[in-house]
Amino acid sequence: MTDFASLLVADRGQNAHPIHLVDKESFDGWLKKRPAEDRALLKAQRFDGKKPFAFALLPRGNGFEVVSAVKNSAKLSPWCLAKLAEGLPEGTYKLAEGEAGTAMLGWLLAQHRFDSYRSNKDEPESGDRILVTGEAAAIDQIVRVAEATALVRDLVNTPAADLGPAELEQAVRDEASRSGAQLRVTAGKELVDGYPLIAAVGGAATHERAPRLIELEWGKPNNPRIAIIGKGVCFDSGGLDLKSAAGMRLMKKDMGGAAHALALARLIIGERLPVQLHLLIPAVENAVSGAAYRPGDVVKSRKGTFVEIDNTDAEGRLILADALTRAAEGDPELIVDFATLTGAARIALGPDLPALFANLDELASTVERFAREAKDPLWRMPLWEPYDEMLKSDIADFANASNSPMGGCITAALFLQRFVPEGMSWAHLDTYAWRDQAKPGRPKGGDALGLRAVFAMLADRYSGG
Ligand code: BES
Ligand code: ZN
Ligand code: ZN
């Protein structure tokens, strides 16, 4: 893992290349105050301060200064400095005026590479770009958020062959041993008896990649209890309702919810939030074999209700259902789940906006507010009760999918809601956990979407405890 702490250091007067940030409004005024040779150099480099992320170098004796355009130099976003951190030569840098604030995150993440599967790791642009900051008190938290984000990216990017339920368990185990948290793993007969839906979905791979429920408990028992749940489908072939080749191509990322949940647990523990944390990760592979669960099967859930399997590709909601039941047994004051649950959420909102569902308006608006503040956008969708009838079953209590594709992310969320007790606060994020196109600081591949929003909400809710 990238050593983020070495890339962001407190200002002790060390030598650093100054970085001047300008924007459309401020550039002309700034330029006027520069010596004539700077103006000539910037003109020669066609730097006009108007294109965010563009930058130019101004030689100074043996060294140089940097000037970079940003959208709004008075209000930096997390990604403003990412292109600089990707493109500048190795060295130590410092903003010439003001402080980087949240843009420190992009500085760090721009330097994270997923190179476990590259034989030549020394890419030409490698070498550390260190940022010196006067905001020493903010360093630790920014580094933790960068680490948590990189954890999500790396787990999601890891091929399914190398990240099955056992490896996901190991990742949670590592977190537990680092933090002194309790770990419990339920598998085998106990899983079949206690978590029938998780066992059913993982049934096809019982011998090769056994399904399990991974739970971590951390924090003082008298603190408010919260449950964080993540969908851990290590590969989603669709099961007997097999996906098409195109539909299956990215399904190593179907444990993206679990990666978000684990990263959030890590942030909560790192920040020592005064909560009693219950992390639940149902981990399975949705595979095909003679032991696979079938369309038309009926499974009695942990809660006791009978679920007819309409479609084996709607597996995420099944494993989450038993995990939600388990979480609710601990009587938490809040449950948050993350899941790469539906293609429908992507059709509705595109790749960048996780769909947020919440059974309390106040909880939804708080998450929305922190999403805006953390520049980690998401969008609320309705738990529209009339669509509940789309999940009716001819022979069981209800089915796991509707026979119409309409409102697919809503019917999935309504399915989950059946496993949340009346009156218990619950938020559900249907997230893509992936970036199809690279942006500064955010390479193509696995990504955390919605993580910082929920963490900011929790940090505020439980601050000062
Ligand atoms: N893991 C998929 C959802 C998914 C697909 C997320 C593509 C991101 C990108 C999920 O298990 C699934 O297959 N859902 C089905 C549900 C349907 C069968 C009711 C879907 O969304 O098509
Ligand atoms: Zn599926
Ligand atoms: Zn899935």
C-alpha cells in the first residue's frame, strides 16, 4: 500500500517548490504582478489560467515554481491538486498562498497505483511528490481517508480468482487484529441453519469457495450501537440465470459494497468514534454448479419469511436480507448498507451517483448534506411502497425480483426493507464502486463512491462523545 503519510508532511520550513493556484477570475490580476519573464514563459507554455488542472513550470535558478489553474482558487475541491501530484517531477511542494484543505486528499490518491499485477512497477512518472502543509492537525485524518479509499480500490480491482470469500475474510481479520476488534465467522452447517439465504446463494461454490458471514465488533458496549453491512459477492456470474459475457465482465467488483463497509469500519475505528460498531459482510461467490440454487426454489430466510427465487442473479438482496436480520437482532440505532445491488441504479443515475434509500427523511437529508460537503455526491431515491406488489409470489411470501425491469433499484431496496424492523433507522447505498473513465486522482477501475459522505455523517453524528 502506498505510504500516504510520507507524502503529506507538516511545515517545518523545509525547502519546497511553491505552487501558485489561479483561476479564470484571478489569473489576469495575478499575472500583472509577475515579472516580465514569467509572463513570457507562461505565454510560451500557452498557460492562460482558464483550463482547470492545466499547469506550467517557472524556472528559478536551479529550481522552479509551479502555477496551476483550478476551478475556484478560493474553494478547493478534493481533486484540484490531483493532476499536479500525477504530473509534477519528484520533489517537495507547498502552496504559495493559503492551504490545500480537502485537496490534500487528491494529492495523496493521485499517487496510489494498483500495480500488484504489473511486472515492471517502475513507471517513468513514479517518484514521490511530497506536499508540505501548515495544517498539521488535519494530516492524520486525510491520510486515513486516503488509505480507506485505496483499500476499496485495491479490493475491488483484485481479480476474483485472488479475492474469494476466504480472502475477504482475511481482509476483515487483518482489520480486527490491527484494532483489537472481535471477529466472528459463520460457515458450514451453522451458516445453512442460521443464514439460509447466504448459504443458498453461495451453495454452488460450497466446496471451492465456501460462503460465510463475517462479523466484526468494536467499541465500548455502552456507546450507541451501529451496524454497517456490505454486499460481498466475490464474483457474480448470475448463477443459473447466467449473465451475458458483457454483463459478467466487471463482476469481480460485486464485493464493492463489502469493500466500502470494511473501509468505513476502518475510518470509524481510526477516528475512535464513540460507537459500538457491528460490521457484517456476507461473503459468497454466485457460481454455477449442480449445487446451485435455482429459479423457482423457495428459501426460508433467517427472519422466518419464505422467499421464492425468481432470478438467481438478484443474489445481493438475498445475502443482505439475512445480514440485515442479524444486524437488527443487536438492536442498533442505525443500520447502513452498501451494495453494488442493481444495474437499474446505474441506468437511473449513471456511474457517479450512488442511489441513496432511507426510511427516515431526516437521515436521508443528513446524508445528502454531508455528501455535498464532502464532495462525494449521491442522490436519494424513493422507497415507493406501491411497487412492493411487484415482488409478489404465487406460492411463497414474496419473490426476490419482479418480472418487470421497471424501477429495479427501488424494488431491490423495498425487498431489503422487509428485513429492517419498523422504526429502526436504515440507509441503503446502491453504489457502482467503479469508474469507467479515469479522472484526475481517480484511475479507471474500482473506486469508493459514497464512503466519505457516510463517514462525514457518522463523524458529525457521534462527535464529541
Ligand atoms: N451485481 C448485480 C448488479 C450490477 C450490475 C451492479 C451491473 C453494477 C453493474 C446484481 O446482482 C444483479 O445482477 N442485479 C440484477 C437484478 C435483476 C436480475 C432483478 C440487475 O440489476 O439486472
Ligand atoms: Zn446478480
Ligand atoms: Zn450482484
